[in-house]
Amino acid sequence: MTTSLRTLNTADADFEAQFQRVLHWSAETDAAIETRVAEILADVRARGDAAVLDCTARFDGLQAASLTTLELAREELKAAFDGLPAGQATALTQAAARVRSYHQRQKQACGESWSYRDEDGTLLGQKVTPLDRVGIYVPGGKAAYPSSVLMNAIPAQVAGVPEIVMVVPTPRGEKNPLVLAAAYVAGVHRAFTIGGAQAVAALAYGTATVPRVDKITGPGNAYVASAKKNVFGQVGIDMIAGPSEILVLADGSTPPDWVAMDLFSQAEHDEMAQSILLCPDAGYIAQVREAIERLLPGMPRRDVIRASLEGRGALIQTRSMEEACEISNRIAPEHLEVSSADPHRWEPLLRHAGAIFLGAYTSESLGDYCAGPNHVLPTSGTARFSSPLGVYDFQKRSSLIEVSEAGAQVLGPIAATLAYGEGLQAHAQAAEFRLKR
């Protein structure tokens, strides 16, 4: 059975209309989900532990007498790591080392306090401090994601956050050893086997057992995304994530099987994921389509991949690689592969993407697991104005101002003049009191 994956051509008169249909995805959460999430948040805020336990029993099928029994001790995390097969333990520690090394460099580049004194002796600067406590949400329903533990916990640890609290649903009490081991390797301080909107609420508001955090990061389903949106303001959040996306910008030099599998790599996440190929070579697009048809039957998640490709995927023939870059900037994809013999020729033309993967050997999957940069990326076109998760998301900045006596004589009249202009006499006189008479 062949897929009905659409093929578009930018030279066609109706390309724009077809292109918009490919891109369309509503970030609006279903009204029924919003209503249910609001009820869960209010219940957890009012009843704390008891509400979390009720929701965990109802949605995860996990019965517990108290929330303390759903907290994972540090010893259990270490035991999970110690019990891993040697290959998994090695891969996990190697991935964690690369992620930590990258984020250490990120901290050195932008995460240090600084100050200077001007000619009047006034000190001006910026103080960078870590958040006190953060919560990381790790999905645990359809699949287990140890990589999400590394990508959320390690930059928080590098930033210097004193307490990292992890929540992860364990439906029917089934714990994934690799997720627990990743929490141990990444330096998670406390971990609870709870998930869904109730876990977000517990982190945002605090309960008798779960401590209130300052920021919540990490992906989740529609209920988790809605809950994060609704608690923003009580706590910080990283982003409201949409379905996963990949855009492959190809010049025809990469084996078509590689590109087909890269498109699969995002399509297999879920039916709403998006995989798009942009290429000026019609013959190459035909080769990629043939590879898709040939490789798809052998994929364990072929039904999900097929639904994703047919629903939101596209193979788009462009007039040139330059036009492909322009369209890529309009899409602002989460993952952008520049599958070209000369990727550095095109990279300067690419302004909007969560992560840019340069060259045929740089599969997006390497970035998901172990390359080093963070895999928590902006989706749904938000790469136009937002950035990957990083050390900076776990720090805050305070301005430092120490005005000398001489500096007060210079700044005071300026401030007073502007304050009187705004009708704020107390502001003006506070500055004038410090002027020499």
C-alpha cells in the first residue's frame, strides 16, 4: 500500500494555498481539555496530596496510600543505574557528559555576573543567580524518555539550581530503569512517580509532600501543555510545545534512504508530527518517495508514521536552494537538517530554526540523544522568536546599581526633571534630597 504523501511544487499557481494547508496546526487546546485541566488544578490547589493521589489512581491506575510512597529515593535511582546493561550505562554516561560539556560552555559564555564603575564612581552591573528550585516533567505514558531527563536536568544543574524535582508518570506502577538511571546521572534531587495536569499543579502550587518550584520545564501531552499554560505566572515555564517537526533541506547529494529515515524519525513520534522535504531536484524527490514506500513497511511504528506523513507531511520541489532557504525561514522548524554537500553555503541564509543540523552525517536523532545541544526546542513556528532550552532558562538576572555621592549630583537633576514631567513629585524629591545644597 502506497502512502498519499503530498508532493508540492513552488512553481505551481496554487502552491501557496496548498502550502498553508500543510502548515496549518492549531495551538488552541481542546475546550474539554481546558475545562478538565482547570478542575484538576483547582482540586490540587485546594486538597494537595489527596487530589494528586486521586488523579494518579484514576489516570495512571496507580494506587498509593500516601504521596510519600510515590517519591523515588536517591538509592533507588542509583540502583536503577547499577542494574543497567553495560551498554546502556555507558551510552547514558557518555551522552550526559556531552550534554554537560556543552551547557558548561553555554554558562561560561553568558551566565556570569559582571559590573563596572563609571567616571563618577557609580557601580553598574548585572548579578546572575540560579533559580532556587525547578521542576522537570518527563513523559512516561506511550514511551519512556531518559533523554528528556538529561536535557532538562543537566542545564539546571550546570546553572547551579540547588534543588531539581522530577515528576514522571508510571502507569500501573511500571518504572523504567533507564529513566531512573538518567535521573541519577543527571543529578536530580527528588523524584515523584506522578504525571499529568496534577503533577504540574503539585509543582506549581506545592502540596504537603511535593515542594513548590519556581519554574517547570519539559514536554508532555495536551493536558500537561494546558496545565503549564494555566499555571504560568504562579511559576515560570519553558514553552508550550506543539507536535514534533523536522524539515530537511536537500540538494540531492545525500542517499535518499537516509533522508527518508530522517523524515520517519519525527513522524514516528505521533500522528500530528510534521516531516517536510524541500529540494529543487524533482528526480531526487522521486527517489526519496520511493525510499519511503520501500522502508515504511519494515518500521514497527509504521501506522503512526503513515498517518503523520499523510496528514501533515510534504515533499516540496523548489525553484532553487535559495528559495528552499526562504521557505524554511517561513516555516521556522523545530529541527532543520541541511542535507547538502556544502551545508555552510546555506547556513548563513537560515534565520529561524530550533536546531540546525549541518551535513549528511548529522542526523537529527544524534541531537535528540547525545550530540550535546539541548533537544527541548521551539515548535509551531515559535523559533522565529524563541530559543532552545538552556542554562539561561534556569538563571535570573538582577541589575546592580550603586550610585556614588558624585554620581548622585549628576543623575539627580536628570531624574528629578523627568519625574516632575511625569507628575511624580516624590520620585523627584527623593533624587533632589541627595543633591548638595
